[in-house]
Amino acid sequence: MIDMLFLWGLAPARPRTDLFLPGSPERCVQRQAVEDEDGNVWMIEKLRPGQWDRREKIGILLHALAQAGLPVPAYLPGPRGRFAPEVDGNAYHLSPYIPGDPLPQPEFIEDADRGTGLGRFLADLRGPEHAAAPFSGEPELNLEDYINELMGAMRTRRPEVREGLLPVLPALAPLFEAWPHLPRALCQGDFHPLNVIWRGTGVAAVIDWEFCGIRPALFDAANCLGCVGIEDPPALVRGLAPALLRELRDRDRLDPDSLALLPELILALRFAWMSEWLRRGDGELADLELRYMRLLSNSIDTLLPAWKQLLS
């Protein structure tokens, strides 16, 4: 793929197979780190058929966010300013390669500085409101429908998991009732510590934007906190988690209506993670997820008071 650098007017020098590429490799057909003749290092991606339209929107978004000063690996525009130029029926992205430091797992959950940095990013993401324009006409995500479809699919494919999840559903009723009325904002859509390139404990870049769009305002915070809690459930009230919430509060991004349903939103988003473990056939993680979700459902009434006390 290195020869595709010509689309951006760059002369290829060599592939950089020595470099680790963060993020999910499943989001495209192929990706590769490459170096141009000036010594700049890039990540080039060959997109899947049918990805072009949405990936072009993501390119427009990341360009706007980068111009607003947010740490994102914005795609380089190619011919006619397109972010996913095509050649021979294939579309490509080119983004700068951003080096980072490994995320220590599970130790990261104790690090308040990381939580502050993540909260700062989410607060800043709400700033450039014009950046959300490409996604304003997209269909609204209905999380209740998604969960119902997943539970229906599990009826025949994984009935034992479905039976284990049935007691969880009543805890989500307040969220589903309030869903149409919750404040909305632009969200990254898959926001968690492994989708961040870290430099020390600071956020060097937030990657993997394939699920971005207009969502309930605390959607990203809920997904991130859920990933903290599965490492160690008590970590939801110490270290990274309260620091993230404190930063959102201090930046006036923690409205009371959204905060009141944040525990339910964390629980609801774990259904997507359960779906992923089942898709991969990872029974160990599916079992862990089931135990975690049942614990969350039993802790709904205790999480919010604990957070309010920590934020007071």
C-alpha cells in the first residue's frame, strides 16, 4: 500500500513494519505504517467496500476537531480535498502516525491524572458545535431497540446468557423512558482508555472514530467508566473515574438529568460489549461481563450517591 502515497503527493521511502499500530485492525481491510522521503511517518488504511461515505464524514469531523485544537489523528485531505480518495475502486485514508506509551493494565484505573485528561477531552469535544454537522441527519440511536434485538438473538444462540441477563433489564426502565429527552451532543462513540494514545498520563490522541455521532451527552463518559469498572468495580468511585466526572462538572458538562441516569447508561452500554464477546466466541469474557452487569444492576442505587458525595 505504500505506493498509494502518491494520492497525497508524497514520495514513499519505506514501510515501517517495526511500529505498533494502535486501535482495532478490524475497522478496515488493511493498514500499514509507512515513511515518506522526508522522514514523516503515516498510517495508511485501505477501506472496506461501502465505507467511503461515512469515512468521508469522519474525515471532515476530525479535520474540524484538529483545527479546534483537539488531539485527534486527522486524515490528510487528498485530491479535490477528499479525505477518502479512491483509486481502482478502492478508497484510502492517510493519517499521521502518533507514537505513544503503553497503557498499564489494570493500574490505569487508579490514575486521577488520566481521568482528568479524559474528562478534558470530552468537555472540549462539545466545544466546536459545527463539527457535528455531518452527522445531524443520521438516524437516532435507539438503545432499547438494540438491546431488545440482542436479547432476541440470544434466545436461540445463547439462551443461558439471555437467562442470566433477564434480571438486569428492569434496572434500565428509567433510562429507556427518559432516552428521547436526554441532552444530546457529539460523541466519539467508542471512548475508552484503549482507544487513546497516551504520552505519559496525558492524552496524545483519541483514535477509532467509526462509531461517532450524536448521542446522549454522557454516552462517552458512560462507556469509559464501564471499561474502568470491569477492571475492578470499586474503581468506579476512586482514581480515574471520579477525576473524569469532576473535570466534566468543572467544565459545566455534567447536567443533572444526564448524571441522574449515568449508572443506568453504563449498564446499558455493557450490552454492546457482551455482544462483542459473543461475536468473538470468548466465553471467559462473556462470563466476566455477565457477572459485572449483574453487579452493576444491583448497584444502581448506590453509585449515584457515592459520586455526588465525591463531587461535593
